[in-house]
Amino acid sequence: MTTRPPTPSRRTLLRAMAALPASAVLLGELPGAAFAAAPPSGSATRYTIVPFLNSNDGTVNVYQSDDATDFRLLKSSAYTPPSNRIRDASVFKHTDGYYYLTYTTHTWQDVSTTIGFARSSDRADWTFLYDYTVPIANLSRAWAPEWFVDSDGSVNVIVSCSVTSNEWIFTPYRLKATNSALTAWSSPVALAGIGSNHIDTYIVRTGSTYHAFTKNETTKYIEYATASSLTGPYTITRTGDWAGWGSYREGPSVIQLDNGAWRIFFDGYGDGNYYCSDSYDTFATWSAPTALPGVSGTARHFTVIKETVSGGPSLAKNVTRSFQSANYPTRYWQTQSSLLNLPVVTGSSTAAEKSASTFTVVAGLADAGGHSFRDSAGNYLRHWDFRARFDANDGTSTFARDATFIARTGSSSGAIRWESYNYPGYYLRHYDYQLRVERTAGTDLFRQDSSFVPVAALG
């Protein structure tokens, strides 16, 4: 086994959850999380990104992930437009079943009055549709178009534009599709309140509030604004390093995870990394940014779409099972002095050893779509200081979240990976034959070490 990367302290990771009320526990009722839940059995969450490359802005790759952390390549050089130039691609799935891209059509040095559009039925193969000239007088540059679909189903593009009198001062504008084919657009309307010198404006809506994340081109920080209307007026309430993300950050994209947390992705172009950060209190506070494994240093400025698709792992609840390591098949989960380890279990093992390797699978304590695991003494599998252990349920919200895991597809047929409900991107995995909860490294070895096959109960 390889050397394990350092694990951040529990206190550091809990910081982002400090604002959660004690009652916001059962059934995943996190603030702002009314429509988020673990995927049902047999289904899976799928996140898709379509970034241009740090080494090449003439094409885009397509990556997908089931946890919004470990992105794996679906297709390289999936789309090259006729102009051989594509940057800042934003992706969404339309009601017609197709996926659509909109993107910047030129390099940052060039005058660029158009944004591009492409379409795909499978996210892998794309067809160029057209370049659209944004109708703004004396337009110099139209950059970083971002899709936004409002609650009424209207399709919009938020695009950052500058004029020839000051070609490096950008203002966000809204274009609204006036037909379902997305070939006709309303006149551009500036987003009031955000003002000039802001770029890469990305918007999400919760209830009646529009939340805008936008890069200040002077300070290079991502700022935060809210409004009661898509076109504003917005009030910028967070400036500078308000979230702890640092400066020289751009291209924010925000989605909601299965456990209700909000995740922001952004391009750390100043240091070459691509980051994510989570909020459990609807954008008030954020976890320390962490680099995305696998794509950090390769991917540039992307947006993220989330879907629920069929074909995910399936494991019945209220049944007893044992759990076999996918890459060490003679080893099984087993409780030893309350800790969960991975010893060898064979036909000659004692009845007590087999019983200690048998667990009841039940609905997740924090989200019924997730899973929790109970031993013969009635204790539940939970993580503590990133060790897996069995403790009595104390009825607290912290315990419920610590003891809930989301099923993700494993590294081999029949195998399941168990993602921590309250630490997205962290998985139950074995290391030195101990069971721990650690952040995915985005490697095949980590995926194998975190994959377990449910088998008939040994005890």
C-alpha cells in the first residue's frame, strides 16, 4: 500500500458545519437542503464537467464523478469548435434531453464579440451549433457565458462583456432564450448592482433569493451578492477574502451535494490548482479550499451539472451482511474492541470472529436514502478521528451524520464504496488493515482500497 496523505483534523472539517442547528439532522434536513438527498438504491448521482485544458484552449475534455470530488475522464478532446478555440465552457441539460455548451470563442488576448454554442446527446460527442454575436454597442469582448435556468424553466445565459472604450472592464449581462431551440435571445440586460469590473458571474437560486458569485477583476477575489430578481438590483455583501479562498481565483460554479451542503468550484489560476469548498449554512461560511484530485493542474474554468441516473449500487436494508475487501478478498470488516479492522476470515475462523464480521444494514440515521450499519450489540458504525468504530447511538445530530454513508459505485462488479455523509469526498477505506475514513486521492489504488463487496452473513 502507498503512503497515506496527511488527514486534516476533525476540528478543521467541522468548522464548516458549526452553524448547523442540533435539530437539523434526521432525513437530511440541512439548511437549504430540502431537495437534496442520497440517491435511491439502484440509482447514482452523476456530476459532469467540460473544462478546457491548462495546456490547450482549442478543445475540451469531459469528466464525470459520482461524488463531486473524484472526477474521471469520460472523453478527451471531446469537442473542438470550427474556430479551434474554446474557453470557459458552461454545460447544462435542456428539457429536450440534449446537453448544451456555451463558451468563450477566443483567447484572452483577442477581441471577441461572440459566444459559441454546441450540443450533445451523450456528453461525449458534441456538434457545433452556432456562434452568437452579443448585440451590445461597441462591444469589445464577450467572455465566460454561464447557463442559468430559473425556477419557471426559462433558460438564461449570464455573460461578461466589455466595450471598446475600456476593453478590460467587464460587466455581467443577462441573455434570455426566447425559443426552446435556444437559437434566439432577448436583448442584453446588465445585472444591476454588481457593476463593472466583475467577471465570471455565476448564479444559483434558493427560494426567492438569487445568489451571485462573481470575480472582482481588481482584487482577484470571488465576491458574493444577493437579489430578489435575476437582473437585480444585487447587493454585494461579501468582499475581499471573506470565505478564506484567497485571491487570483476565478470561474466559480456552485452545486448542491447529496447531503444538502453547497459546494463551490473555482479555478485557482494564480497557483495552478482547481479548488472546491463547502458550505452548510447557505453560503455564510465555507470550509478551507482543497484541490480536486485528478483534474487540478489540468482543468481550467468549468461549470458543474448534477443528475440522478440509473445503474447505481444497490444494497437492501434491514438485512444482515458481511463486507469483503474488493482487493484483499480473504479480508472482511470486523469489530475488534469497538474498532473496525480488516482481518482474514476463513471457514476455520471462530464463531465469535464470524459474528464480529456480520452487520445489519439499515436506513441511514441522517438520511433514509443512505445506509447505516449495526453490529450484534446494537452499536453503529461511525467515524471518529477518521477511524471507523462502533458506538452506541447517543441520539445526537453529530452521531447520526457520522454513522450515515452514501453508496457509490465500487472498483469492481458488485463492489460498493461508502462515502461519509457529512464529509463529502471522504470514504471508508482500509489502510494497514484498519478501516478509516479518508479523502479520495483520485487514484485506482484508493478506489480499490475503498471498495467492499456485500456478501452473505458469515455469522
